Amino acid sequence: MGYSLLDAAQSTRQQALQGMADVSNQEAQREADNKQLKAAEKATTMSAVGTGAAVGMMAGAQAGSVGGPMGAAIGAGVGLIASFF
């Protein structure tokens, strides 16, 4: 009878350790997912800034009053602001 109690205790201990390992793996996966989300958000913001700069440069070159580089700077700012929405 003593062995069955020891076996039950060992089984419970193994289940508890397995549960802790599962939680640890889930936490690591969640952290990796959060890093990927932050990287995707940063890439989206940079893409919006680049698109805004390109549009601003083209518009500035056509308008003539605000040169291409100045239009690019304005467009980059507008693209940055637009990326927040």
C-alpha cells in the first residue's frame, strides 16, 4: 500500500512539472509573437513614411513651388502621421 501512495505522489509531481513546462512554452511563444507584431508594426510605419515621401516628392516636383526634397520631407511627415490611423 505504501508503494501506491508513493506512485500517486510521483505521478502528481510529474503532472505538475509538465504543466509548468507547458506554461513556460506558452509564455515563450507569446513573447515571440509580440516581437513579431512589433516588427510588423515598425515595417508598416516605415512603409507609410516611404510612400508619403515618394508621393510628396512627385507632387513637389510637379508643383514647382516646393521642390522635390522639400515635398519628400512633407510627404514623409504626412505618411508618418497617416500610419498612426
